[in-house]
Amino acid sequence: MARLGMLIDLRTCIGCHACSVACKAEFDVPLGVFRDTVKYVEEGKYPKATRHFIPILCNHCEEAPCLKACPTGAIIRVENGEIVINKGDCNVNRFCMAACPYGAIYVDPEEHVAQKCTFCEHRTAQGMQPACVEACPMRCRIFGDLDDPASTIAQKVRANTTTVWKPEAGTKPRVMYIDPKEALKHLVNEGIQVDPRAQMAGNPHTAQGTYAAHPGKQPQ
Amino acid sequence: MIPGLQPLPEVPWGPIIGVYFILAGMAAGTTLVAEWVAPQDSRTAAAFAWKTSWVVLVALMLCGVLLIVDLGRPARFFLMLTRFSNLGSAMSVGAKLIALKGFLLTLYLYLLHRRRYALAAGDVALAPGVTRVAYAVVPLLLAVASLCLAAYPAILLARTWFAPLAACSGAALLFVTTALLMGAAVATCAASDEALVTRLRDVMLFLGAAQLCLLLLAGLALYGGAPALERALAALIAGRNAAVFWGLVIGVGLGLPLVALATMRQQYLVTMASAVCLLVGAATLRFLIFTVA
């Protein structure tokens, strides 16, 4: 059985949000919540300031905390390793959200059930690629069977040094990153950093989150 | 959490769950303390157990109501009771523990009801056989379920990313002592017998002192620990929660009642006021362990 995973090459991500938009369109994700988004993280200071783009989504962990947390058995791992939520069994207790160290699960404000990235299970079951992978103009996302040595993802994993987000959480994520600039370390440890591009007037969270990776650099 | 560092998404559980942890602890502690200090005299014991058990039942029912309100509809709560597919889930076990305690408590109230009638009719001795076993086993099982329920929030919260204090090595013990303190306070307010109040006064003194020592040890365990633990400790003792911690938990919740209980032992009103203070302090500490990050 395949062990599906994703490799994201941060060297080529341009933060265009094509993946986020494709995911929104694929699942009709409501406003204000995301299954897949891109975080912007700033590092250093002028004249050596850098901005990193880090796509984040459910990591479909080998040791998934959400899977162990769900009291109703609504979260399951399908045969190819993708972790999905059975909407009918979800009682919205939000323990999965509390257990996930990546903040990848949200409560759908319209359907009132927990939701998250499924690696587009409905597409991959038919041999198609996830919507975000197809939409990426830079081809920085590679999806496939990690156990198949001939697959593109397995070859690229072998050829590059890869890392995962929050390895210390011990969740063994199946979403891996090529991150030579170590941008992942700048994502805040607890929760997910706010996307500064989403800043809107009167939203204090986004204003704080912009500087989350560098608490000493609060706006004056 | 570092000031100015606001994670997304928001913490998924709100104050309703915090209040639920307090009520569940109070229910568990009251059962345990009522068993602990049960009077020798059959009539006094039955009356005391009857009164405290009703308080516990009301608290448990409120827990159920809070959970249903939080989940949105009753069916969602009952789903956790009827599903056995993931018994590794702390929440699944917790929901079943509440149901088990509710069942045992109802059974115990039925037994107490019969006992009170029997005592009123002058029938002091318990009938041998099943009756005697039931009167011995049901309270015992109830106490075991209560002990699990008292410590349960620590096990649940330790699996989350937003309550680092619950993952520290003394958390489960603190949840147990806070539950016992709340239980002792409730039992004191429910006790009408003078000897029982005196006994409960000693129990509160002991538990308060134990809580103080455990807090100190938990602080030592957090100090120099993982960054998230140190941040939580700083937030608790010197950050935005410091006033609540030092004022309500340490000052009003422990210092004041312990001094009062130790120095003004014979005054009934002082004992009652101290019980209320201990209740407030223990409840606040449970809430802080849940919220401080």
C-alpha cells in the first residue's frame, strides 16, 4: 500500500497563494479558515532582511495526535495513509484542534464540523494530484508515494536534505520541506503565525502576528 | 506565552470547559472527602452522605449541561458515551467516567434512601449478603471513579498545545489536591455535626498545607524546564496572571484560610469562611492551569 506524502521546496515557493486559492475552491472553504495556506516569515533586519514563504497544511503525521485524541473515532487514517475526518461522526469537541501542534484543524463555520486538509483524498483515490500541487506555478510541491523508490518525491527526498515542521513534537509528519535557509524555525512554536498579508484594519491579531517571529521588533 | 505573540487559530476551548473542570473536580473531591471523613454513627453518616451526594449529583448534572452547551446539542455529548472505537482518547475515557460516576452516584443515593428509611424505623444493622456487599462496594467504586475524575483534566490537557502547566510533573497531583480542597470545603458547608466540622477543619488544614508544598514543588519542576514550561511559569507568577495567582490562589485561597484555621479553631463562622476561601483558591488554580500558557 502506498504511503502518500508531500515534499515542499521552500527554495522555489514565491508565496503566490495559488495553492491556498485552489484548496479553497476545491473544498469551498469558508472565509476566515484555511486547509492550506502560506505563512510569510521575516528574518533579519535592514539591509539584510529576508522574507520566507512557508506553505502549511495538515502534516498527515505518522503519529497523529488528532487521531489519538478524537473521542468519537471520526478521524481515521485511510489505507494510503491520508488522515481524514468523517463529518457524520464529528461531535465538534475540538480535542483534535487542541492536540494538533500545527493548528491544522478548524471548525467549519457553515457545516459546524471539524475540517482539515485531506491531501485531496477524493482526487488521489482516482490517481490525480491534490489541487494545491496542480495549482502551484513553481512546482514547489511534489506529492506521491514515499515508499516507492521510483517516485519523484522519493527521488527528491533522497537527493536533498529534508526537514519537517516541529520535529520535536514527535509526530513524524508526512509533509516534508526542503529548507536550506532554516525558515521553518522562525514560525512561532505555539500555534501558527499570522499571515501579515491578511492584515485588515481593526484586526489586532494580525498586527501582532506580523512580528511574532521577532518579539523584540514590535512596531513603534 | 510571550506578550505580543498571538497564535492562530484561537485556543479551541473557552471558559465553559474551564468551569466544567472546576465542577467536575468539586464533584469528585466532595465524594472523596465525604468517604474520608464519614462519621462512625450510622444516622449521622447516612445524613451526611445523603446531603453531600445530592450536591455532587447537582454538580455532575451541571457538568453535563456545560458540555452539551459547549458541543451545541445533547446528541453530540451522548455520541462520546456510545462510541468505543477510540478508547485511547482521553476525552472519550473522561466522558465515560462522568457517566459511570453518575450511574454509581444514583445507585448510591438509592441505597442511602433505603438506609435512611431503615434507620428511621430503628433498623440499624445491615442485612447480610448482597445488601452488605452493595453498601461496601458502591461507595468504594464511587471513590475510585471520583479519584480518576479528579486527576482526569491533567491527562486531557497534557495532550494539548495550549496548557503547558498541565503537562508538568505535578499537575495531576495538583488537580487531585484542588479537587479534595473543594470537596472538603463543600463537605464543611454541608456538615451539621460539630464533631464532623472539627474533623473537616483538620482535613482542610492538612490539604491546604499539602497544596502549598505541591505548588512549591511544581514551581521547581517548571523552573529550568522546557521553554514553554518556563514561559508558563513566568506568566503565572510574574506575568498577566500573577495578580490572580498571588491574590486569589495563594493569598485568599491558601494563606488566609490556613492562618485562620490554625489560630481560630473553635469559631464556626471562621471555619465556614475559610472553607469558602479554600474553595475559591482551589477553583482558581484549576482554571489557571487550564488557561495559562
